[in-house]
Amino acid sequence: MSPISEERKGEGFIYLSGILWAFFPVITVLTYKSVSSTVSLAWSTFFAMLFFAALILYRQKWRELRNALLWKYGLLIAFFIGVMYYGLIFIGLQFTSPGNVAIIALCEVLTAFLLFNVYKKESFSAEYVVGAILMVLGAGIVLARDFSGINIGDLFVLAAVCFPPWGNMFQQKARAFASSESIMFVRSLLSIPALAVLAYFLGAQTSLENFRVSLPFLLINGVLLLGLSKVFWIEAIHRISVTKGVALSSFTPFLTLKVAWLVLGQAPNVWQLSSLIPLTLGVLLLTDNLKRTNFRFL
């Protein structure tokens, strides 16, 4: 049996990350029953930081934290992803549905493509372009009947997707000399002060009882979603392009709808189920299992 290629490993990490991330909008909304969006993000990030600290200790990676370049990149990553992206996403979730967040977040495929293909001149084949379009189309079908138009929450999420490609670019650079857990520890640690200040100026407060009620969901968000799933993501984009990684993870909105069905009782309709066709074709194209040369265009 031949060894698994680095590209296949990257694709595997993307799928693991996407499966975990499908829970993110639903779990985040559940925290809002007791705490505000900025408080939820700040505490989730804090628990993520503790998770990465424990992981660094277990894997004995503390020496990596002596590298000044890691902190330089970490500051940029914290700004673009830890503060701007998640800040806008968490605020947006106060005004729009988890499903809308999942579908609008797919615009990151476009912003990643513009940065890494147009600006950074990263290789991106015709098969990948078609695959990305098909996956976005599939996710669009998922919410075709439910999407009621742009509201303020949708605009927050739409603004948020402009920031991850820049943060991912610096995460790729940092991963060349530091482990995923070190990068995420620095990112989380540097994000917390800014998020605390944001919560303060927005007047976000919570009681001890409300915090206790939301604690299980905050721990899930911090340890599994902002924690483990992001380790998988960084390991993925260390092996494959960011654009391909973002496009491959476009199956996540379908899983989010499944989670929302199980947790919130919102059953998927025929339009949502029909999205499996373009989503599956998109995955096949993006993983090189369906080549353009296998088709004859008329």
C-alpha cells in the first residue's frame, strides 16, 4: 500500500475541520440565551487559549514561543481572524440565522481566490474553479427557500469573510517554522485583550448564573470549535492551498443544516437535499477525482 500523499492528508484535515465547524453557528447561538455575542467570543477564545496551552505543554513545544517572528505573525493573525473575522461573525449571529451565516460565509471562497490566485499568483486549475463554483451553487440551493434577503446580520457576516484570507496567509507562513498549537495559542492569547475591550465598550455584561448556564457551550466552542477544528485547518493549509481548502470546506453548510435540524428541530427540505448533487461533484473536482479530460464538452 502506497503512503498517503501530503495533499490527501490536507484534504482529510479539511474534512475533519469542516465536520466540527458545522456545529459552530448552532452552538454559538445557544450561548446567546445567557450571554452577549462579545462575551461569548471572549470566553470561547479564552478556553481555546487554555486548550492550546495544554497541548503545547503536552507536546513540549514551549521553545517555539521564543521566536519573535511567531509573535509578529501571531499579531496579524489575531487581528484578521481572532478579532475582525470572529468579532463580525459573532455579532452577525445575533441578527441572522445559523443557516444564513453558513451560506454567506461561503463567499470566503471568492475572497480567498482573489488573494491567492489573482494577487499572490497561486496555481489554481480549471477543475478547481469549476469545483468551487459547484460547491457554492450547492450551498446556495440549501438555503434557496429560507434566505429572506440581506439584513444587518448578513452584512456583518459578508464583511467578515474579507479578513480570513489574509490571516490564513500569515498562518501558512508561521506554520513553516512553528506548530499549529503554538500558532493558535499566540493567536488566541493576543486576541483576548482586544475582545475584552470590545465587550467593555459595547457594554456587554453577564451574571455569574448566566455564565454558568452557557459554560458547557462556551467550552465546546473554545476547545472543539475554536480549538481542535482550527488545528486541523492549519495542518490542512500547510499541505494544500488556502483556496482549495476553503472550497473543500464548502460542504459545511449542509452539515450545519443537519445539526440545526437535530438541535433546533428545523427539518431540511427538498431543495436542501438536492444540493447534494453539485456539492458532491464539487468535492470530486476539487480532490482531482473527476478530471476535465474525462468530459467531452459540446
